[in-house]
Amino acid sequence: MKKVFFVILMTVFLLSKIQACDICGCGVNNYYIGILPQFNHKFFGLRYHFNSFNTRLTEDPTQSSKDLYQTIELWGGWNMGKKIQVLVLVPLNFNNQNSDEGISKLRALGDIMLLGNYKVFDSRSFNHNNRVISQQLWIGGGLKLPTGKFNIEKNDPDVASMANGQLGSGGMDILLNAMYHVRFNSLGISTTATYKINSENKDEYRFGDKLAVNSFVYYPIATSKAIINPNLGLLYERTKGSELQGSKIDLTGGSICWDQSVRKLA
């Protein structure tokens, strides 16, 4: 097995259910780990993902927005011995907002994320049909650095929508995560739970803390030059309301549930 993998991810998100705020925090406040490539030492890769939302205030239908948030992300991982894993994610964001206030387009570096994980256990056994069952549990945490630009007008009545379209959160945020993987021969299930604790930035804006849980079923198919990894899963997110100068902003916070389908070439 090679020491270095180059991974290209092509991701399609299919919306199945939303119970969210009128002003969706679908841009800067998101991050995504997904299924990690199988690697012994290290890997690096490039992947693309996007979120698209059409929103309209229930109290005032004249206030609406069509948002498209795209990210090209350079990411990599290193296994340091048998217990420690380090992940780095460097996003390049392409944010587009077309609202009743006008059109906004931002293109630049987003918030870089650094994660460290510790392997709690790694077991391998056989069932009564002599099929291999392997399990891994990782726990860890890290930081989301304020490398993406954040610039808002605090007195603007549409400040929450403006904040969601920024390239970064403007603050140093804390990340907590746990990853559980189980495989029955080749068939695998990968489940990840993350919690992001956001800090107040220099503009006295604080995004709501976010819980995200996702689970994927996948089955790798090996070819002579690549591994095709079709998978299907669900993602659930719940976000607290955002705050400005210590006061909660109306119409922020909520939950969202997605179906996801991914194809990975490695």
C-alpha cells in the first residue's frame, strides 16, 4: 500500500428534510469530515462540496435570498504511531448570495481546521460465518482558525444574513469529535459526531454552537488503478441561535437533516 494517497471526492447533497431558522446558517458555520480514506501513514487530497438554499422570511415574504456556498478543500491526514491521528483541512470558499438586498460574491481562503484524534480501541474478530468484523473508535478535538475574512456592519438590520455569507467566522472556535467505524468484510458503516463551540469575534458576533451527526454505509470496489467507494448516509445538524453584542439574534438557530450520496476515487 502506498504511503501517500491522492483523493478526489465528488459529493452530491440531496435535501430530504429541513426544520430550520428563517435565516439559514449554511455558509461559514459549516465544516465536514465525511468518510476518511483508508491509509496506514498519511494521505492528502482535494475535494469539492456545496450547499444551496432558497430562503424566505415567513413574517415578511419580500425578504428572500438564494444562496450558493461552494468549497474546494485541500485536506490531509497523518497517523503518528498506532494511536494518534492528525487531520488538516484548508478550504477555498466561493460564496454567492442573491437577496432582496442585492448580490454578494466572495472568493478567498476560509477557516483552516486542525484536528487531533486518539484511537480508543481497534478490534478484529470473526462471526459464526467466519466473516471478519473490525471496529475502531476515535475521539479528539481541535481548532478552527480565524483565517477567513469576516466583515459586517453591526447596525445593518440584515446582519445575520450578512454574517452567514462571510468567508470565516472571525473567531477561534473549538472542535470536539468522535468517529466510530465498523466493517463486516468489505461492507462498512462510519458514524461521526462533532460539536463546535464558537467564540465571539472582534465584531462582537458569535455564531451559535453546532452539533452534527452523520452516518454512512459504504462498500469499496477495487479496480486496477483506483478504489471506487459508493456510499449512502444521513447527516443531522442542530445549531443554537447566533448572538450580537451578547444578545440573541431573531430567526437564527434550528435543525436540518440531509440524505447524502458520495462517490470517492482513490
